[in-house]
Amino acid sequence: MSKAPTHFPTGPILVKQAGNVVDEIAAERHAMPALADEDYHLAESWCRDGTLSASMAPRGDPIAALAPNGTVYVTYQHARVLVLHKSVDGGRAWEKVNIVQPPPNVQYGIVLGYGVLPDRSQLLLYAGRMTPTPNWNVPDPVQDRINWFATGWTYFARSQDEGQTWHYFQQIDKADAVNIQGLGRIMAVRDGAVIATASLRFSGRSEGEDWLVRDYIWRSTDRGKSFQRTNFIADHSGETQITQTRSGRLLGAVRTSNFHPTPKQMMLTASDDHGQTWSDPVPVTDEYGTCPGEFVALPDGRLILIYCKRYHPGAGLCAKVSPDEGKTWNSQTLVIRPVEEPNPGLYSSSVLMRDGTILTIAGQHEGSALQAIRWQLPAS
């Protein structure tokens, strides 16, 4: 199943300038609960072939959402088991809500999106997997990976009871795409609509042909009861995380795909019409492997980009700060969570609490533990 956690960082967030530590920010760090054996075996019983993906790393790529009553919910996957936890004290203590069962006739899959709406109902975007795990040692591993993501159905699901039960109510039509991927928050925007993002991959079917990857918006005008695919954010975009500022402006943290001229970096795009149209993305990071990321918009206009620095030296979960909603960026780097593993790929998801505390859920990778980090950015 999973390895015992070997790396649980403690201590403050480090502020670095030109690679040197120049300051510290206090941080509370709390462990997220591990998946119990009985939960794993329950999920395994849903699989048609009687086994989960034992070869897949037990990654916890989290999606956090803040409910109107202040409860924080976090969903993540552990060896393809979809887990939902909640905290009622701002991320210090956690309890399991549920192990989410896949749709009927679906063996297991991946979560593409999750969110809590103003009426406290919860939404999932779930891509089902109906055939055994791909064999990464086959002669054509790229084609096998395409099949892995393309096989199965993609559903929207709703829960009205805090995630205890789920109703899969709409299947996404992706017939014109090779596959669908993503990892984002489903959210209500200022005009009353509910939006979700996911990446569709096109072409790449013949030898030497690049894949075209686009993050699309799915939009609901009936409070999340039905969704329609509308516009796309940009070519070669992926894993876009959307944040709404105090003014209602939407900001998208866009990861560039491997086929972008500057791959695996973070860019910023904005929408002033509730996600109907988006500006051309502009670079925020300039180093290969600084992705994916998310924005946290503070009420005073400052914008924080929290991102995964994938490769050493200095790998881990890092952040940059903009004093003016992304127009300019400070030269300092915040090191929220360092990672010691040789191939870190650490994802995160953050919410801004009512008291100004930022709660960052740092994903797990290999031996590292899923961690809830409470911190505040000092006044400028």
C-alpha cells in the first residue's frame, strides 16, 4: 500500500533572497490522517478485477474548499482511492468524512475537480477508469498512457449531506478529445454561475505530432445542477487554478504544457466578465519545472502564487508575492515546505480563512506526509 511517512518538515516558512535565508514566517504544521487499511480494502472491493493500482505511487494531490460556515474540506487520492476529510478548527484537527465510491460500472478513477457551493452542497468532477492499470513497460507507453486517461467516463457528482453520499448526475462529452485531465476547484462566481476547469488533449495521434492541450471552462447557470462546456482559457494550458479577488475579478494560475514554447512554468490570466473570456497569459515564473500552482488573493490587493518547484536544488513547495494583483512580483521566494525526495512533484491547495490565516494543504509524494500548514503573510 503506502510507505510510512519519512519526511515531515517542522518549523517556519523560510524567506529567501538570491538563495539566502533573510527572514522567517511562523507556521503551524499538522499531519493529515493516513488512509486506514479497512478504507483501502473497501475501495479495493469496488474494483471489478479485485485490485487497485498497486504500482501507482500513493500521491495525495489535494483540493481544499472552504464552506460558508468555516468548515474546511479536503479531497485527495491515495493509490486511486478518493478520500474526503474535514476540519472545523481551521486545519488543526481532521476527521474522515468518506471514502467516495466511483460511479456504477466504473472500477476507479481520478478526481479532476471539487468544490463547496454557497448552499453547502458539494460537487465533484470524476474521471472513471474501467479497465486495469496500464502497463508502463509496454512497447508503446505513450499510447498506453493516452488510453489510461481516455478510457472511462467523466461525471459531475453532487452531495447534499457533507460528502456522505454522492449522486452522479451528468456525463461529460469529450468525444472530440483524446483524453481529459485536471485538478482544480469548482466554485461559484460573482454573477451566480458555477464554474469548473479541466484539460482536454487533442491530436497527438500520429507520429511526430504535438498534442494540443487546452483548459476549458464548464459553466452552470442553475447552481451546479447542469454544466455546459464553454470557452477555453489558452492553448497549451493545464491544471488551471482559479481564484476570485475581492473585486470579483477572476485570476487563473495556468501551468504551461510540455508543448508550450516555455514548458512547465506558471502564467497568469485574468477574466473581468466572470470567466466568459480570459486575457492572454503572462509569465510569472521563468524556471523549468515550477508548476503547477495556485493564487491566494488577499483583501489588501496582494497576490500570492504558491507553486511546486519540481527539481533540485531547492525543490519543494514555494511561493512568490505580488503587491498589485500580479502586475509586478517581489524578488523574494517563500519556501513553504522543502522536499528531500529525488523527484518531488508536490501539489498544494490553499484557502483563505476569515481571520486572514492561509491554510495550505501540501500534497504527499513518495515517503512524505500530507500536511496542513497554517500561516499568515506579514503586513507589507
